[in-house]
Amino acid sequence: MSRSITTVFLFVGSSIFMTLAWYAHLKLPAWFGNSAHSGRFLFRAVAFSWGLAFFEYCLQVPANRLGFKGYGGPFSLVQLRVLQEVIALLVFVLFVSVAFPGFKWSVNHVFALMCLIGAVYFAFR
């Protein structure tokens, strides 16, 4: 498999872990509690998130090293960053659509997505 495809797959995996680390605790109030001010809630949410973030980094760091031109990869630093952000936002959109089905997408969200497509275009141009 090429380094560019491997980098993308690693970014997808790391973005899944990142999204779960940042937002899954919002969907699991039974275990984490319903109060954002509860010390027990915060400790559990942070511990859960840190545990998932470990796996995010286990994929993110190799993705950056494999993809970076300085280590024989196909991407510049800016291209790596833009690619990672777009993948992370696509994973987030899928997560929100599945985990929070009542969430309402607006026209502003579409414009934001168009700006991201522009960022990819200019970063890879």
C-alpha cells in the first residue's frame, strides 16, 4: 500500500478515536452522570477521553511520520495538517449524524464545508 493511502487510513482511524474521546461522553450520561459540575462526572469523562486519546496518538503520530516529505512521504506539513483536519471533520459529521440524530445542520455548515474544500484545493495546489 502506498504511503499516501496508509497515511489517510491512519488519519481516519485517529480521527475516529479523537471524535469519540471528545464527544462520546456527551452521549453516555448514565455512566458519566448528568451534571457537568459533578467532580465524579468530570473525572470519568476525562479518564475516558484520555484513554481513547492514547489510541488516537498511536495512529496520528505514525500517519504524520509516514506522510511527511522529510521522511520520504508525499505530503508537506501544511498538506498533512489540512488533510487531517478535513478527515477529522468528515468523521465528526458522520458521528453527529449517527449519535445525535436530532442535530439540525444549517446553511452556514454547508458554507463552512465549502471553505474546507477550498482549503484542501489551495493546500494541494
